[in-house]
Amino acid sequence: MRFLLPALLSLAAIQTGAQPETIPTPEGNITITPILHSTMVIEWGGKTIFYDPYGGGERFAAFSAPDLVLITDIHGDHLHKETLESLDLSETELVAPQAVVGQLEGISFQNIRALANGEQTEWNGILVEALPMYNLPETDDSRHPKGRGNGYLLTIGGKRIYLSGDTEDIPEMRQLQDIDLAFVCMNLPYTMSIEQAADAVLAFRPKVVYPFHYRGKGGLSDVEAFKALVQKGNPEIEVRLLDWYPEQ
């Protein structure tokens, strides 16, 4: 079944080990459930979106098959082919950068839209904008070169939701405006330190920020310290800590 019964919401929380966030909008509630690392499920208006599905299909057993999949980059914790192969994608649309589309290798979606940085598309009343995500300084051997991957800005029910992808505190992030919810990565040496992430958040001032994608070579980043830095710099920014690593 591709529709989600209301009774499955509590089951989803049990199976994923996470409590879903409910965001009220004039056009109905948005439900956001953290899954693993940067993976989340977004539900709104009877539609289900998987963001960077990763960690195995069993993590999504309580959800309906995705109507939309958003993928940010080619690395295995974002484009995770084993997870995609285990999902019902027969009626699913994919939005991703061309670098991802070029590496699907037999994984079939009903429809595919390749978006480059700066491009946008509308999907079932949701505006999807592709934003830059990259490392600084820009070098030939960068893990995340500018233009290959996408961060995303979703406008859902009037709420502007920023999903950073794998990035550092780039000028394009610092220049964001009117962000209601921001999901910001912080894991060295791949993206940002907590200090860089906090400084960027203080620059663009989202109403609410969620640290995610915070497992690096040294283990999990200190998101409590990130929260303290943000609240010291601007107590009006709410920092919400969700469980993105249920096995740790």
C-alpha cells in the first residue's frame, strides 16, 4: 500500500527509534522523522518524501512507499544503492543532481528530474530549490566540489525548510533568508566543525535549527556544544536535538 494509515505513525517511531517532529502549517501538518545520519522521512498532504535514503530498507518498513526521493550527492551515505534497491520505487519521482542520476545503474524510478544548483521545480504543491553544497577552500581534490551535489530548500505549506547536504559554511548558506527550519551538517573532516556550523547559523538566523549528519572520523560531534554556541550568540534561534544515531 502506498498510503500511510494514521495508526502507523506510532509504529514508525518505534521502528526507527525516533520521535517525529510535527510542524503545523495553514495547509496541514508536516511530519519529519529522523532515520539515520542525514536520512529523514517528510510527510505532508498525504505524500511521503525520503531524503537521502540510507541504512537499509527495513528502516522504512513503517512508512508508505515514497512518492518523492531527494538525493544530494554521490557518496554512499546519500546515494545508497542497496537501500534504493530494497524500496518500492514504481510510483516514485526522483529529484537529484545529474552526478547522482548518472550513477543509478539500473535503479528505476517512475520519473527523474535532474536539478543543478540554482534550479527549481514544483512537485505536488512543494517548491524544491537546488542549492550549492561544497567544501572550502575549493580545490581539485575536494570531497565535495561546487556544482556536483545539491542542498535543498523546500517550501511546504508556506514553511521554508533548508536541508544543507554535505557543505561547509559557504557564502550561499550564510545569505539564506526567512528560513523556518534548517537541517545543518557538522562532521569533520567531511563538512564543518560545530564552531563553523554555529557561526553560519548565526549568520542566516533560521527560526529552528536541527544538527544532523554529525558522525565523522572522530565519532559523533558534540551537538550539545553546538546548541550552546548558537543560543549564546542568538537565544531567539531554537536548537532542537533529534536522535539520528539510534544504535549509538
